[in-house]
Amino acid sequence: MRRVTIFGATGSIGQNTIDLIKRDRDAYDVVGLTGAGNIAQLAADARDLNVEVAVTADESRYSELKDALAGTGIEAAAGAGALVDLAARPADWTMSSIVGAAGLLPGLEALKHGNTLALANKESLVTAGPLLMATAKQHGAQVLPVDSEHSAVFQALIGEDLACVERVIITASGGAFRDRPIEDLQTVTVSEAASHPNWDMGTRITIDSASMFNKALELIETKEYFGVSASQIEAVIHPESLIHALVGFCDGALMAHVGPPDMRHAIGFALHYPDRKCLPVERLDLTQIGQFTFRKACEDRYPALRLAREVMDQGGLWGAAFNAAKEQALDAFIAEDIGFLTMAAIVDETLSTLAAGQDLLADVTLENILKTDQLARTTAQEHIKSRP
């Protein structure tokens, strides 16, 4: 029986992970679950799976969680420290699906204990790619990608020589506004941006999809995880969201990963790796699909992609600064303090400010990452406040 922990259990990735585990319940011992504000869901899943501990990242919700678990024998805990403590408990497989930079420390802790880390928290690679991968190597742990795009690339590369790879093509749905004129985008609402045409995801990642910041993070992830150069990585708009990624080889061949827009495929692949097992996902009928379409991902329309290339070219702590500024800009848009297009401008201004006064090419140590993260957040907030 495999011992597993699920970080971000109440989000869409976490819920899909729980769905798969429940379908083969006798194979797994779920050690712990974490969430944030959805205490009812966290407590219900903790009881259903009979976990050892349930953790809310929100310390103010501790009493609520404790009361919800009263009489079950399940331990309740709260706060960032409790997340790291859970990651230190013995486990074989850890799902890292906390959204944002908050997922970094628990992920690193799990790797220090030799766990297989199923990584859906893209910010970990963006902010600390070299540190994360070095930690895994040092402790004999394994990082398996759970983003559908990176799972697709991983699968396409099985048995292949990375030296024969010419390019990696990451596909993007284009999000909620792929067919909207760019001049209309500054006035779009949060609810409009949070409605995805293809995927069922959380609010923040869905808005990131509309702005293409999600894809920008994934470009950086590709460089950090697979070790390919920035010049080898491309992004294209693929509205059907059925081809998740393609790998091009030196003989001109393209290997594509095709599947339904269902995250249970990538999660299940990581959960069962190196084996493949049957999954409850749709089987595609190519005759009904008819065709696959692609569009250029224009960096004028999606400045997040241009910023991602700058981050990849620079390296160092640029990823940490980029992600922190992006998170602050997203918060401001959700709070309706800035417009949709202003998010990219805030990130651009923050990076320019930091590059002029800070050493963003310093060593990628945990101390430097956390320092840069905080400084970028403060700087981004200042730029947000300065907006009329």
C-alpha cells in the first residue's frame, strides 16, 4: 500500500487526485490533506479517506477545521509551518498542487525525504528550478510533471535521447478571450476572465490562462525541468486543447501527445508511473473531432510570453521576481484595482525596477529566492498603488 499526501486537496487538481485514489482505495494510505478556505470540503475528504492529519494554510480557520474533525481522531493543523511538517511525514508519493509560491517549501521538504513529487505547482520550478531539481537529485527523489503540457512532453521523451530534440512545442487554449479584439480586453471583468472555454480549473489559474501568464510560467517550467534552451521552446494557440504538447526531433519528426482536456490523465500517469493503468477519461473519436487548428501565439497580444522569454534568457532569480510580481498583479485584478491588460504592465515595471537595483543573477538559494519573492511583491504593490 502506497502512502500518499495531497497538498492543495480542495482545488481542482487535488479533487481529481482524490477521485482517482477513491477508485482504487485499497492501494493507497492517504497520510494527509491540505487546503485553505474550503474547510467543509477539506474535512469531508479527510474523514472519507481516514487521513492522519488535515492542514489548512489559513491559520485563522484552525478552530473551524478542528471542530469539523472533532471525534474522528484526525489531527487538525494550520499555517505554513504545518504544511512543511506534513511534507516531512513518511510518504511514498506527494501531490503538490498548492497554487502559487506557497507550494515551494512543502515540495522541497517532501523531496528531502525521498518522496516522489507529482508537481502541479508550476511556481516551484519557475522560482526555484535549479534548487528543486538539485534537491531531488541529492536525496534520490523523483519529480514527475503533472501540468498536462509537461506530462505530455515527459511521455513523448520516454526512450528518447534529449540530444536529438530540436524543439518543444507547448500548446495553449488561448483562454477566455482568444477570439476577443485586443482593444476590448482592458475592460473585461473578473468573471469573464474566470470562465474557461475548455478546462474546469480554479479561478486564479483560469485568469492566468486568459492572460497567458499560465503559459508563460509553463515555458519557464519547460526550460527548468527538461533542461532545453529557451530557443528550443515554442508556444502555439490550439483552441481544441486536445494536443497538449509536441516534441520535434532532429530527423524532422514531431511526436504529439493527444488526449481529452481532463487533468486525470496527467495525474493518473504520475500516480501510476512507470506503469500505465486504465483511467476514467474520455476516449477521443477522431472522426468526430474532424480537425486540429493552430494559431500563432503573438507576443504583442500576450506580453506575458515576451516577459517569460526575458526571464529564461536572464536566469538566476528572475523567475522568482517574475512569479511574485505576477501573483500581486493577479490579486489586484481580482480585487478590481487594475484592468486586465495592466497585469502584464505591472510585472514588466517590477522586473525593470528590480533589475536596476538588485542582483537578480545571484545564486538560486532558498534564502535569495525568498528575499527576492518578498521584494518583488513589495515593488509590484508600489507600482499598483501608483496607477490612477
